[in-house]
Amino acid sequence: MLFEDTYQTISQPAEGIFRDRGSKFIAYAFPVRSEDEVKEHLHKLKKDHPTARHHCYAWRFGMDRTVFRVNDDGEPSGTAGRPILNVLLSKDVTNIVVFVVRYFGGTLLGVPGLINAYKMATIEALDSAEIIQKTVNDIYRIDFEYLQMNDVMKVMKDTSVEMLNQQFDNSCSIEFELKKSEVNRIIGKLEDIDDVKIQYLRTV
């Protein structure tokens, strides 16, 4: 059972191939964080496979099972993107996109055949991938006066935060990363220090 601030994804890109009655289905899996990354990968795959009949895909972000998109790219509705997504859900991986590029072999596979082919190509890719566990982290910035340095640094050292950037002058700032599950506890300690300003930046 995964904790609420952890998720599974793949460590690096992976590929898989499935063949059926002359058609070839090549699956490409990528770890991604945004739709912009998805678009970049799709653009490159279309350049790499200009003669492929279809470039279907599904992506999933975050731990909410409702944040996803599927694309059948001209295949009968529900026969390509949805089977790809179902594999992602069954393997409980997220922050991932899987594209399946199809080269038509001359024989129609029918709806059951297409669903199976897109599913199996995706399984082949994920079976060849390394699935890793990552934590959901938030990044914050704290601004404070030099006089508060010792109090701020004590909290930083006594807790599980990772300092990313720091600037020490008359006015000081630290950009730091911490587990989402630790936010209330650690931010609460920092807020107890007089005259500090804490700003949430992003989730990674």
C-alpha cells in the first residue's frame, strides 16, 4: 500500500512491440510532468514515423484517477486510447504517457482485436520499464531578516527539507523542498518564527 505522498512512475523511456495479422503496434512510454511534454514527444514520434497509420496515446498525471486523456487518432472510438489508459490504471503508474504507433498490415482486426493489440503493446512497454516509487513534494520559499537566520536554519536542519537555493544578505531567502505529507508540520514550525514570509511555489 502506497502512502498518500508517494506514487509510481517509470524511471526512463521504454518501448514494446506487438504484432497481429501483419499490423505492427510499437508502444513508447515516457515519464512526463505536463501536457507540453506530451506534445513534444508526440511531435517527435510523428516525425520519426511519418508513414504510420495511427499515433494513439493515453496519459495520466497526479494521483487522482480522473486526471487523464486518451486519443484514438482515427481508430474506432474506445479501441486504442482507452485500452492504453486501462493498463496505466491497472499497473497504478502516473505522470506517464504511452503512445502506440500502428503500421497497418492490410487485415482489419475488428474492435476486439484492436483493443487487445493496443493493450498488449502497452503491457510490453511497461514490462520492459523500471517502475519506481517517488514522493509528491512541495517547493516553498521563505524570506527573512538576517537576525532570524539561526531560528530558520535550526528548523531546516531538524527536519527533512532539502534546501534548493539560498541567498544570505541583509535580507535572506531559502527555496526548499519537502514531502507534501510534512507540509503542515514543518511550515507550522517556520511560521512560529517572527517576521518571516513563506510562499508556496509549486508541487513536483
